[in-house]
Amino acid sequence: MAAPERFSADALRQFATTLLQKAGLEADKADSVAATLVDGDLLGHDTHGLALLAPYVKELEKGSMTKTGQPEVLSERAAALAWDGRRLPGPWLVHQGIDALIPKARDYGTASLTIHHSHHIACLAAYLLRATQEGFMMILASSDPAVQSVAPFGGTQAVFTPNPIAAGIPTSGTPFLVDISASITTNGMSNRLHKAGKQFEEEWLIDGQGNPSRDPAVLATDPPGTILPLGGLSAGHKGFGLAVLIEALTGGLSGFGRADPPAGWGATVFMSLYDPSAFGGEQDFRRQMDHIAASCRNNPPRPGVGQVRMPGDRGMQRRAEQMAQGVALHPTIAPMLRESAAAYGLEFPATLS
């Protein structure tokens, strides 16, 4: 297999920023979206990094993503906020949310924000380092009320999106970066395999009649199949429960969700910051997390596993490697971005030699 093409992370950020601005997005918003998408690829989440850039540009062209302005503040208390995102770019809204929550969390120990009518927010893990570098623990969750691709456990008709939830947890060393979903796989990975004519290695879906399947093509049949909840056929009640919790955090607390008419591809978001110094103390928080890290990383591995890794270890390793050696884009991404570049008279970055 040929080595993947590698690109400078800085060049990719600049290209993405310029392309988004050419499509009409305000400069500060374009900078934020571009950096977030590249961070997704740096961490290894290549279905939720620059793979989203061309679709975002199409949303700007259609007017489905708002290009200018600010979110509307619906409610604000000392440690709680609610925004209408006005379909502004999701990555920019999340970063604005972190900016708004940091001083509140420092004052009150914790602070939370909900956003409805956000556009898609890309890779959740890409936001976590901002919080952990400031010493906060962060919880971030998202759902898309306009999309249904995951059935409740025992059912055959989709109700949920994959419903991702992420947590950034500071330690004395590498932070824990948890980025999971309530489903056993994602829409992005299913679409990628479907386009490539490939199947999952295990039965992670059901067809429209409820039969287990490895083939992502079942999602496009009539009636459509669905992705299984986390835990699959035998323990999917756990993923189902997690999906319901995320719906309560996002659609429930924001006041807008699946009970309302869909508003197009986007997101309803919940985020919360926690300052350990307001609880048992920062030093003891890190002592506890460091103990967990050591107990897991030093755990005797089962056959075929080199070492137990904490959530985020591989992502941070990839990030460091790709910052030094260049970003290894998935083979489907560069051709798509070269097409977008040509439409706006731009040059896509050259590969690193």
C-alpha cells in the first residue's frame, strides 16, 4: 500500500480559512472552523475533520449556514446559558461557548451552556484540549434533531443520530480525551464504507426488517435500515440509555429537539466546564486521575495488545507525529478539496516532499 500524502498542518489551515472566506464566511469564523477541522485530522478523527470542509462550503453556498453575526442569548444566569445559534458555524459557536463559560466556571466552580440551531460542530475531541489546558474538566454532547439513523434498542425505525459525547479530563501528564457516541458506529464511517463498496467487519447495523447486517448500504434501502446502539445486538440497551441521556442534555435542556420541525443539517449542543479547585481540590483531582492512568497503562495487556492506552493517548501521539511529519489525509479527502479549490480559483496545498 502506498504511503499516504502528507500536508503541512499550517498550510491546510490557511487553505481552509481562505476557502471558507471565499464562500462568504466572516474571517474570524473561517479561522475557527478551519483550525477545528484540521485539529480533527491531527487527532486521527478523519471522518470529522477536513472531510467536512467541502460539505460546509456547500452549506454556505446554499445559505444553510449563516455567514455573519452572533448567537442570540435566550437565557443567562450566573452559571447557566442558553443560546440560539442561528445556524452559525458549529465550531465557531462551540469555541465562543468555551470563552463564555471559562470566567463563569472560575467564579462558580461549574458553568453550562446549551445551543440550539447550531450548524454541525465537527469533531468533539478537537475542543477538549482548550479546557484541559486551562485546568477544567469539560463535558460536550451533541445531537442533530433533523437526522435519524439509530433505532432504539429492540426497534427497527431510526429515532436518534449517533449522539456523540466527549469529556476532557486534566491530569499531570497527557489529558484523557474521551470522544464516543451512543451508537456503535457513525454516519460518517457508514457513508465512507458505502461509497467504497465495503462492509463493516461485524454486524453493526440492522436492515429495514430488523435483520443484523454488516452492509452500510442497508441505510439507503426502502424501508431504511439503521445503525445499532452502542453495545450492539446483545447489550445495546446501554447505548440506548446513553442516547436518551444525550437527548435530555441537548434537546431537552435547550428546549429544541426532535419534537420540533427539522431545521436542516446541524446540531443541538450541551457543554459544561468544571473547576476541580471548587470541589475536592485540583491537586487531589489530578492525584486521583494520575492513579487511574497508571493503573490502566500498567495493566497487563491481553494477547495481541501491546499496552493499554488511556482515551486520548493515541490521538495525542498522532497529533504530535502529524505536526512534525505532516497531516496524512484520508485518500478521499484531497481530491474533494481540490475540486472545491478549483471552483474558487484556489490552489490546494502541495504535498510535503
